[in-house]
Amino acid sequence: MSLTLDLGGKTAVVTGGVRGVGAGISRAFLEAGADVVAVARREPESLPEAGGRTARFVSLDARDPDAAQAFADGLDHVDVLVNNAGGAPFLPLADGELRTHLKIIELNLVSALIMARALRPRLLAGGGGSIVNIGSVSGERPSPGTAAYGAAKAGLHNLTRSLAVEWAPHIRVNSLTLGMVRTEQAHLHYGDEEGIAAVAGTVPLGRLADPYDVGAACVFLASDLASYVTGSSLLLHGGGERPAFLDAANVNRP
């Protein structure tokens, strides 16, 4: 076995793979030589490109078990599945319609379960493969204002560890625990450029992640370099968050 990041001849399916973080993931796999099938509910104006190649788009609601199965049946084999579809607006649990919160859980947790189950035979058809679930720090700490999202991501991390055991040794299952990522919609969460810069200043590395940072980590987890990595969650948060007590404490320091 060669230790390489060359994924030439491999096929990667990326849910939500046409915008934001998903587009960065698709581009990273294209650069690594993989054929990319980017699925999403709505076709974008443009598709991710890299290395002189373009991702193939398939319209799919990953929350629909029948649609996911029909999609899987149309593939010969799959080497990598990245469950990236997700997200949520700021919505305290007592606000809005209950159905809205349930849909957030369906998108961020149930869709990954559906896609993993549907594509498992295709992963095995190629001799095995890799699943990468895109998690969040919201699943590891309190998530006020996005409680359904945080609960779903916590479930996704547990699903990752459980499937890593159930589907070993032929399918490796890992997750990424993302912090803040700068996408084309960053202004909706952090405000204008001044607001984004202020938020970035709270990160030890001094910046928000780029979608390509996420893609590069996904490629690593799908490659031979991670052949003994399964049931793991890779922190991708730039060093995390400064503990609030450090700023609140009234202590003289040298």
C-alpha cells in the first residue's frame, strides 16, 4: 500500500456538494483526482471545478429514503461518501413551528443515516471505502439558539462511532468537528467584513476556516494515509474558543 493523497479512479459522493463548505469539499476531491458526484436539492448556477475537471450534479433530497435508494441503484460503485448536507437558522427551540425544528434534525442527522445505509452496498462493491460525516462544535458544547442543530450534530458524532464498529473492517467511518467557516453566506451569521474580522479574532489561528480547509481534511480521511483511522472525529476549529472565564475573572496577571 502506498501512502498517497492521489484518489485517481475513485468516486466520491458529496451531499450538499455545490455551495459553501460542500463546494470546497468537492473541489478538494477533484484536485486529488477523484470523480465527484455532488448532490443537492437545487441545481446551482455553476458547478465546482478543479484540476481541469468538473463535478457531476444530481438533484436529490438526501432526507428522502426512496430517492436516496434510487440514486444509489444508479451507481456502479462508490469509494467515498461525504455527508455534508446540513445547516440551520438561528431559532430558539420555543420559537417557530415544531416542524421546522424536526426538519433541522432530519437534514443534519437523518439524511446522513439514510445516505450511508443506501450507499453501503456500493461502497462494498468496490472492496470497501470511507464515509466522512461533517459535524460541528455545536454537537460538542451547548448550542443556544440552534438547539435542534446541536442535538442533531451530537447524534451524528455518535452515529459515526457506531457505524465505524458495525461496518468495520471494510468501511471506515469518521467525522469532522467544524468550527466557524467563511462561506458566501458568512455575512448572515457574522455581519459585514468588520463583524467577520471581529469573530475571526476570537479564533486562536486568527481566521475562519476556508471551505477548502474542510475539503483537504476530508481527502486525508478518505486516503491511504488514514487507512487505520476509523470512529474518529478530527477537530477543525482553528484552536477552538477562548474560555469566557479568562475574560470575566478579576485577577491581576503579570
